[in-house]
Amino acid sequence: MEFTASQIANFINGRIIGDEHALIKGVSPIENGEENYLSFVAQDRFVHHIQNSKCSVIIVSEKLLTEEKYNPTIIVVEDAYLSFQILMNLYQEMKGRRTGIEDGAVFHESATVGENVYVGAFTCVSEKVIIGEDSQIYPQVFIGRNVKIGKNCVIYSGVRIYDYCVIGDNCIIHSNTVIGSDGFGFQPTKDGYQKIPQLGNVILEDDVEIGSNCSIDRGTIGSTIIGKGTKIDNLIQIAHNVKLGQHNVIAAQAGIAGSTVIGNWNQIGGQAGIAGHIQIGNQVKIQAQSGVNKKPKDGVSLYGSPAINASDYRRNYVHFRNFSDIVKRINNLEINSKDKTNE
């Protein structure tokens, strides 16, 4: 698909500086732009690319403009990053969606499928499954018994959704993620560890996105819940009966142990670990590789293991890096003190 600068400007309510007929046939990073390609600049550190970029058209935040004339055509907007996101979403919609059920898909006769649904080859849809309208189920997905999938969901190849799990509207689940696997529950006995049956399910509320290769365990009794608007990166483990609130973001390789309750609008960094049976409130920032084992106050930033206030951690870390020198100085002071005492 090809567009002109003026067409792009109309989509995002932009103002043009330069050639409104400049042709666009693709998008490119600003650092290595190409002729007839579109890019954007939304941060100060990329401003120097604007004048010399080979891109034909660049979307730029108005506050970053310093010249009256530029070599590329400029589309001026209030927030270039947000405008570029709007364009990408429009492009995704214009590509269209598949519909219909491909050969090789296996359906139980009791399953219900809404309108405009796509189900790829070799996907297995078990008994009493409900799939909402406009959802896209890619090839080689397993959907267990009594699973409910909402409207306008995208479930990529290799996803496994165990029995009785519930997926809300507008959810995205990326390849090889498992929803509803057994929680890690075992009872020690004299003969070894006895498995505790995991009888609950997983509930993903609306607008949740789960990255690839994640495991979200079903509740032992009751539900593991991922709240509305939460975004989960790749390679994340969420244990049984965890309850995540709304609009949390969790970066790759983080792990949350069982029965932990997390509030709303929290940010959890990569490789962070959160102990089980604790409560985390709202708007907490947990830095990468931190270990949290007790309830923090709302709105704090945590760092370290066990995690403490991030500013305290950084201040103390300066001393830790110089710890050997500090020990030497203390030893020297003790030696000098003893010498003076002996005198």
C-alpha cells in the first residue's frame, strides 16, 4: 500500500511542512531511513536525524521543531509517538483479518463459534467451548473443555488453554504460552511429595496481552486472575491463585509466587521475583532483578534483594562498591588507635 504525506496527515490531524504529495510506501527507523519511507521523532536525542534523514516524510512532535524548513517533508503533531501508534493500528486494520475454519481443525460438536471467527489448521476446540465474534485462533492451538474466549481476541500458534479457563474481550496471547497449567502444589509425606489436585481455573479480564512462552497456573481452588489491561512480557511465571489487578506491566523473566495479590498500575521489572502470600498495592515500581518478600507502601520504587526503597539502595550501593577500601580504612584507624594507646 502507498500513501501520500497529505493522506497520512489527515489520519493523525497533522500539519505539513514541505511536499504534501511526497509518496510513502513503508516505515523505517529514523537512524537508517530510506527514500519513500516514513519515520517519526518524538525525543530530543533523535532531533539531529531530522534534517539529514533519507526518509521522505517524518512525523515530528511540534515542541522539537527548531527550523522553518527541512529537507524531508515534516508532519507536525502534538505527540509524534502517539500519532505513529495510531498509524500502525490503522495499518493493522487495513491488512484485514482471516475468517473461516481451515481444514484440519478439530471441533467438538458442542463448541460455539461467533461470527467472523478464524480458526487455523490443526487447532483443537474441545467440548462446550465458546469463541466470541471476530476472534482469531491461529493453527495448532489447544482449547480445553468449557473454555470461554471473548470477542476480538488473537491467540497465536502453539498456545494451550486448559479446561474451564476464561479469556475476556480484546485479549492477545502469543505463541507457546500455557494458560491454566497445574499450580505447583505438593504435600510432603513420609513416602515423598503427594500432588495436591489443582481444581481452579485462570481468568484473563478484557484487554490483557500475554507474551510468548509464559505459564499462568490455575488456582488450587478458585481462580488465578489477570486484571483488565494488564500487559505481560515473554517468559513469565505466574503461580496458582495469584490475583493481578488492572493495568499492570510485567517485564520478561519475572516470577510471582502463589496466592500473592497485586493491585493496579504497578510496574514489575525483568527477572524480578515476588514471594507468595503477600500483598502489593498500587503504583509500585519494582526494579529489575529485585526480590520482594513483604508488603511495600503504595507508590514506592523498590530495588535489590530483599528489595528496599530504590533511592536507599542506590545510595548504599555506592558504599558497597567501595567496601574493601572502607574496611582497610577502619582497620588502619584501629591500628593507629592501638598504637596511640600503647604510647
